[in-house]
Amino acid sequence: MSKIYDAAFAGGKSVNAMSAFDRGYYQATQGMGGSEPVSTVKNHYENQLRSYLKQLPPDMDLTTIPNKYQSNISNFLSQKKNEYVRHANVVDDLEVGTQDYMDTVSKMNNIKNTFTNLDKQFKIYGQSKKGLIDSIEGQTTSLYGENQANVNMLRGIFNEEYEMKIDDNGNLNFIGEDGEVSLNDLPDFYEKDYKTADTMMTMGVNVYKNALKTGIPLKSSDIQYFQYKNKLKSIIDQSGNAGIMSILHDGLVGDVVMADDPMMKKMLQGYQNGDISFTQLRDGVVDNYMNVLLKQSQTGASQRKVSPSGSSSGGTVVERRAAKKISMIDEVFVDLKPGGDVSNLRRLFPTGIDFKFNDEGLLMISKGGSTDAIIDINNPNAIQDLYRYAGIDPSYWPSEVTKKEKDPLDQID
């Protein structure tokens, strides 16, 4: 071949079918020629095509995809591969740098990106499905209305109750009676805010134990009161809308559904209507719980100050012994922490009664070698369980009424 001939074929500028064949033959043999031009060119183009196909992401593992959607995926992948092959068959016949060449290469790249995106979409689908199922089975989804509506819709999607289609970019879309929604646009769902609830419960236990230890209840004028109040505001602000809704609806704090309180119900309605701000709703929740803390503190102080027969030094011998035992249990209880040392507690109880914290921080009470009860010491009422296992007659237990002035109505005959 002449140098001019070599240059023409090496440059790859011809788009005539016969010239393209000759050019392929030239490229396959590097200008040396051979005895089987047809098979040589065929092998050359097949090798080029295989090289292109290797650039495609591997096929998705259909065993990880719900049976209902496997046919959709297979058809989509097959269609896109055919498109890719068609483009790959002509791209080498196009002049490098021309608009047709760039458009064809762009289409091939888009198909590769589509395969990659589709694989990512099903990974997201699988991860989201597992997360929702775990939350539903674990009963950890927050119970407020909007969240439950989202959970119900997501449950339907992940239960394959919706038809599915795939767009040209490899995005998953789910079709319902009123339209379709993309996987990328599915609503979030929120879990119960146990962290904020635990902090609030700890506050309640602390004010109770402090009052039980000192006999002095918390007052709204105390600096500790404002410290608790500011901390409540901070943790609720950090938990955001999902957190405050969980505190209101999920009954995580003392098994009380705060949203059922008439005042809170009114504020919640105003918040949902846009009439009050998040800050106003937060302040309402804080004020509501601060009242709870005041009552917890008053209960602790009353149990410290009130003894059987009204005096630790008066009454019968049995009453004085009961009062002393109650006082000793109180002293240990106020310092007891989940998972802490129970040796001081153990010494106050009859032989055969033993104590041990489990992995969840709950106090296991054994009797005769076997577990008889499990109590949560963060519940102020747990101390009454301790009185019972200590063998103290309930009639000697401290009253929950503080030694304040009697209600005037009680003095009327």
C-alpha cells in the first residue's frame, strides 16, 4: 500500500460501507493484509464490540430483587443492552470528533450510567425496605398521624403492592391509583425518640431522688428549676419536629401521651394549622413537663418527710423499726444507678433476697435462687417494690401527701 492509502485508512474518515470494511481490514491486520479478509474483519469488529460491552456494569443480581419486579428489570436491561450494541456497531464507522460520533458515544455512556444508577436504586430500595421492616416489627415507628400515613404508604411499596416502572435514567417509580412516585421522592419516616425521652425520664428521677434525700421539693423559683427548663428546651430543639411529635404522641415519658392533655391538644392543633410556631409548641411541652417535675419532687420530699405515725421517734416499736428500715432503703435508693453496686442494698434485705442488674440496666430481684421480679429503678414507684421485698407492711409505707396545711374542706364536718 502507498503512504496515501495507509493514511486514508488509518485516519478512519470514510463512512462508505465498502470503504469501512476495507478500513476495518486494514486496522485488523495493521496494513499487512491476509488470506481471510471477511473473517478477519468479522473477528475485528466482534473484538471491538466485546471491548465495549466490557465497559458496561455487570448484570444485576436478580435474586435480590422481588419476583414481581424481575421481569421488568430483565426487559429493561435487555432493551438497553440492545441499544448499546447498536451504537457500538456504528461508532467506529463515524469520524472521531464529529457531532454524530460525540452523540453516539454520549448515548453509550448514558446507557452505562443508567445501569449503574439502576443498581444503586435497588440497593437503596433493599436498604430502605429492611429499615422499615425492622422498625415496624420492633414497634419503634413514631405514632403521630403524618408519620403513620407515611409508614403505611412505604409498607405498601416495600410489600410490592405497587406496580413499578423504570425511567430512561434507571430510576425506580411506583404507580398508584392517583399517580406515581419516584424512589428518590419517597417520604421519610421517623422512629420514636427514645433518646430525648430517656433524658426527660432521668430528669424526673433526679428531682425525685434529690427531694427524697433532702426533704426539700423543687420550686419554680429555684435555679435548678431554670437549669432543667433550659436543658429541656435544648434537647427538644435538637430533636426537631420529629422529636417533639414523638414526645407528644408516643407515651415514652411515664407512659403519658402528652398530646391527650387538653391544653397540649389545642397547641398541637394550632401548630398543625400554622397558627403557632415550633418555638411556641416547644415552650408548651417544656412548661407541661416542668409541672410534672414539680410533682415528682413533691412526692419525693413527702416520702422523706412523712414517717409511720408521723414521726420517726414516736409510735410503737414495730412502727419505729419500719420507719428505720424505710429510711435506710431510701438512703441507698437515692444513690442507686442502673448497673451500679447492689451490695449496700443486699444487706438491708432478708436472707434469700438477692439483687442483680441485667444488661438493660433493670434490677432483677431473686427469691430463693430464682428471679422473682424485674424492676426499673428509674421509675420512682420502684421504691415501693423494695419496701415490699423488705417485708415492710404497706400500712407503714410513707404517704405521698406532703405535710402541708390540710385542705380547708377536709376540716369541715
